[in-house]
Amino acid sequence: MGVSKTKQPLRKRGGKARSEERRFAFLFVMPALLLVVVFRIVPLIWGFVLSLTDARGVTEGAFIGFDNYAELARDPAFHDSMANTILLIATLPIWIMVPMLLAILIHQGVPGGKFYRAVYFFPATLSSVIVGSIFNVLLRNDGQLNQFLELFGIGAIDWLGNSNTALLSLIAVQLWATFGMSLLIFLAGLSTVPSDMIEAAKLEGASMLQTFWHVIIPTLRPIIEFVAVVTTIGVLTNMFGLIYVLTAGGPGTSTTLPEFLIWIELGRMNRPGYAAAISMVLFVLMAGIAYAQVRIMSRNVNV
Amino acid sequence: MSNISITDLRKSYGQVEVIHGVSLDIEPGEFVVFVGPSGCGKSTLLRMIAGLEDITDGDLEIGGTLMNDVEPAQRGIAMVFQSYALYPHMTVADNMSFGLRMAHAPKDEIDRKVKDAARILQLEPLLDRKPAALSGGQRQRVAIGRAIVRDPDVFLFDEPLSNLDAELRVEMRVQIAKLHRTLSNTMIYVTHDQTEAMTLADRIVVLRAGHIEQVGTPIELYEDPDNAFVAGFIGSPRMNFLNARANGPKSVEVAGRTIPLPNLTADLRDGTALQLGIRPEHLDATDGVRLMMDVDVAEDLGATTFVHGTVGGETLVAERRAHVGNAVRELEICFAPDKVRLFDPDGARVR
């Protein structure tokens, strides 16, 4: 009885109490919100405004409407960077399959699994400049890789200097450098697959392959999608260091990705307005891909 | 229907042996319950029969065939897991038909078997749902349905009801009993709950620390336990054990009172330390040995009251088919000497 007595006056002031509580809650959210607005939203809007000007470093740019975007549409370097981006995204299944398969093998308990786990993760701790320097040596015309291939009678290939192989070499190096993180995420995901579910499949006569395909991979689906999103964002925004050290976007434009093009336009050509326009396109591209992936993810949220 | 024959079955993990030579014969169509406290090896034993654990030593025969090294799927068994182990991304129908689909069975056969199982378990309206949209009891029925679809010789249940709330557990217990009557398959059921064991089993196997303590029908275990462990494990509330001392060939002394035990076949040696076992429900007799009990707490459940108290320093519980009330400080208990079970200090039965 005492409870309802104390509750009644509270209910009378309910509206006031709730708004007070809401104000208080807002206070807690504020610092994070402020950071997001100041460091994400404002630059985004600023970038968009900048992309509508012909700013050239020191001079305040004049408003030129969508001229920068029109120029982009005609810029062959931008076209090439987009084609390279599409090729890069086309390799996404490899970026997911390689760490997933290795994680499954380690999870199954291959001998030395812990050792492999450490070794695979190790490159993720290296800076891209160091990774780039290592592979600059390995992939040189007289580098160790070509020396190794010579043992099998395969002639030297200029991995980084040939426009046919440069981008693929770059992708391979980035994959080597970063798949350890995805592998760890998959291992964490695998440890949450209930073992009695796998045992149930075994009792029902499912083969190893059937168990992978029908039980383990569907259970891992949210993890796969998470890795896909993170990897996509990673390859589109974190390859600058490697490109800079290994190929500088060349030969020609064969390894120029939008990210690198932004830097060229900003740093070398001193055209912040134009660079901002490329940034906006890259932003929209990534937002689109991420949105599509999140949609797929939320569709399976009730599994 | 298949018989199962286990001979001197052993299981070791490295140097540690956890199942110490278990032998057991299970008749076709029999409902056998493995019961025991946690860590007694009952689940390990079941998993060895299922083929999920390797057999270190000994023989396992199902339907007359040695199964030690046969793949789990080829043993003619189906298992229901404690966690249900349903595939969360598949509908109920797909969960139930998984094994058949993996074996590429014809579609009409799959449909027929799934429908049959769904009818038996009243799952028809749920076939298109996913496990996440089901209640615990419904999930448990799907798990059983998945086992039925496999049309096994032997059903294995690994603590199937322990994740359900008390009310649902009773309901599912009845369902499983009915299922056994309908299908009349051989069933092995693992539980730590002696009530489930008593109500479901044709025969109960009581396990402790990797050994079989006793095998028998529920009534045999209740009336004629081989040792103090079985006597204490079967029956609820558990049997009272009082320190006793032999003071004649057919009588013992408990809390200063001499209790004649004319039904003993053995002659007791004077002065031997013993344990006298008497169940709470047997302390309400009209004539026999009378003792006064100092009451600590009376738990009134409505139909029965469990009275906790002491007699000469020994704690015990007495059951009364009546309201006792909280004010009672002393209670006369009375038991027939033929309800007394006598055990030596090591727990072995003295008959």
C-alpha cells in the first residue's frame, strides 16, 4: 500500500520529472554528440561547400556551382581511379574468404593453430610505410620473389612497375598486411557457434562440407557482413600509405585510387575545391556500399 | 526398436579415467534413465553411445552390431540436446528435415515424415517459423520432432527439460512419456532430477563418479536401495540418516532408544556403528516406534507439511499429510520398523 502512496505524487509531477530526466540524459550524450558534430558533420558540410568553389590553397575560392563535378566527369585520371576502385571491390570476396577459411581451420584445431594465429595477425601491427618498404625490396625486378620464381624457370616480372600487375600486387600486399584482423574477428565469431549445433549436424549425417555450408557459415553471417563492411571501408580509405610508398599511383594511373587522387589534387596540384569534390564522390560511394551492406545485415538480424 | 549392450565401457581423458568400466543391457523398447549428480559421467556415457565421444575401452553394441567405431549418423540413434541445438537460420520444417535433406532424400518422403512428426507433437502451425519466434517448450518439441523424423532405433535425451521452467517441465515430461508409449522405441534419458527419473523410467541407472551404483525399476530403487547414496538420491525430500549403534543381533540404538528390527536377515554385532535410514513420508505411521522430535521449521505446502527438526541431536525431516502450524515445538513421530533401511558406515546396505 505504501508503494502506491509514494507513487501518486510522482505521477502528478510525471511530465516535469521526465523532461528533467531527459535534460539530464542529454548532458551525458552531449560530449560524444559534440565530437561527432565538430569532427564529422561540420567537415562534411564544409567539404561539400568547398567542393562548390575553385579554391586554390591560399586564395578564398569563388563559388562555381557544380563545375568541379562536371570536370570530374571528364577527368580521365578520375575515370581510371574509379575503374581501379571497381576492380578493388571486385576482390572483396577474397578479402573475406581467405581469413574466414583460415579461421575455420584454426578453429578446427590444426596443429600449431595458435602459432599461425599470431603470425597472421603480426602484419596488422606494422605501419603501412614499413610494409611498403619490405615489399618494395621483395617485389623489385631483382627482388626475392623474382629470384624465387626463377627457380621454376619463370622470368622476372616487374610487379610494381608493370601496369598489368601493379594494382594486383598492391592489393595482395594490403591483403597480407590486414587480413589478420579479419581472421581474429572470424575466430571470435566461430567461438560463439554452439558446439552442440555442430554435433547435432554430425548426428544427422551431414558431411564436414555440408556442416560448413548449411550450419557454420549461416551462423557466421552477421560476422561475415561485419567484416565485409569494415574491409570495404578499410580498402577505400586506408591504402594511401601503401600506394605512396610502393607505386605513387603509377605506372600512369594504374594504381591511383580516389583516396590517392584526392591527395594529388590537394597536395600537388593545390586544388582543394577539386579534391573536395572527389572526396564527396568517395563519401557517397562508401555510404552507398555501407548502406547496402547494413541493409543486408538488418534483414538477417532475427536469425 | 533395438537392444543396447554395453560391456565394461571405459572413457579416459589422457591419464584421467572418468567412466570406470560400465556394463549394462538395455531391452528393446525400454525407457532407461541415467541419473546422478553433476560430474557422475551420465552425459559422457550417453555421448559415448551417440558416438560424440570416443570409447577408450570396452564394447558398445546396438541391435547386435558392434558400434565402437561406427559414425554417429550410422548408429540408428537420434539425440535431443539440453540446449535444443536448433539451427537458428532455418524454419521449424527445415530444422526437422535437415538430416533427410543432407542425405538427398526424395522430397515427398521428407514432406511426409515432417508432417507426421509435426502432427504427433502438435507443431503443424509452427512449421514456417524460425526458432527465435518459439517459446522454450515449442523449441524443445521441435528438437524432439527432429529426432522423430530420423526414425531412429534409439532415442537419446541429454537433460532435455532442464532449460524449461517448472510448470513446462511437468508438461513436457508427460509428453515424453506419451511419446514413448506411441513410438515404443528404445529410449535413454539423462537427468539429474530424480523426479524425472522416477516418473519416466522403466529402469533407472544411478551413476556416481563414473560407476553404476544400482540399476533397477523406480520402485526397486525406492524400496530396496543397495547403498546409502541411492537411498538418498531417490525420493524427495531425501531419506533421513541417523547415527545408530547395534545393541543386539536384531536391534539398534538411536538417540537413546532401542529400535527392534525383526526383518533383518543378517545378525548385527554388538556395538557396530551403523546408519539408520528412514524416509520422511514414513514418519507418520499409526503404530511402531515412537520418538519425540524438537521442531525447528514447519514448511506447509498445503497438501503436505515438511517438518524439520532434531531427535537427540540428529537432524531429520518428517512429512505430515496435515497442517502442523508454526507454533508446534514438539512433534511425535512414529515409524514401522520394516520401513527402516540400515547401512554400514561406508554406505553399503545391511539387509
